[in-house]
Amino acid sequence: MKKIIYIFLFLLIAISQNAISQKIIRQSISCLGLSNVGNGFFLQQTIGQSSNTTTFRNKNNCIRQGFLQPLIADTTNLFTNNSINLTVYPNPFQNYFIILISSDDNTFILNVTDILGKTILNSKITENNEQIINSGEWNKGIYLIHVYYGEKMEAVKKIIKN
């Protein structure tokens, strides 16, 4: 009788463990794919993926299938007015970066904010339109440089601190 109870308990445990366990049904590791454009559709397929990654769009909605998602475009020059040329280097930076403004005007307001909009630096650039900014105490992350001439925003650049 003891054997029957042990066998019954063993089977009960084995069945219950199998009932709540998870199994990988499909998986794919892709190293190659292709894409095609036609009739207003952009199709991408990767080897090993079980379905296509077609994107269907209308005014308000976008439907995507699969694990291959589009990349976000990385734009470093977010806004530019042709009256000035704003150069920031090195980017990405560590302890300092240099801002160079090429323009006929002499006085600019420089405003550096973090990605959340908190002002990190607000200074005036006069005469010498090249400025070295010490950023040793700043946290690593993404910052935006806004350059104003008077009340008008002339340029915005994205910089990254490593």
C-alpha cells in the first residue's frame, strides 16, 4: 500500500510540474535578411523569423509584426538656422567639449540642458565665438545645446557624455 501511495504522489508531482512549466516552441537567431519596397509598403524579412515584419500604417495607427523593429534615426543637428554654423567637438565627450560658432554676430547666449530639460549651463559668449566647456562634474548622458541670438533660437545640437 505504501508503494502505491508513493507512486501516486510521484505521478501527481510529475504531472503538476509538467502542467505549469514553460516551453520554447519557436526561436530564431538571425544573421541575414532582406528588404523590399513596393506599392507603398516596406517589407523586411530575416532568416529564421517565422513571419514577415510588414508595417501597415494609416493616419493614427501603425501595426508591426515580428521582432525586427525599425531603428530610431539619430539626428545630432536638431535645428539649424543658416545664419550661424554651430560646431561641437568632441562628441561624445568626457570632461570637456569645445563649442565653435561661426557667424557675423558677436554675442550669443548658450544654454545646455539635460534630456529632461533641466538647465545645466547658461552663459554668454561674446567676441571669441569659441568656448571650452568644462563638464567634469556632469553626469553621463545626453545633453542639448541651445544657442540664442537675442530672443531667437539659432541652433540646437545633441551631445553625449560618456
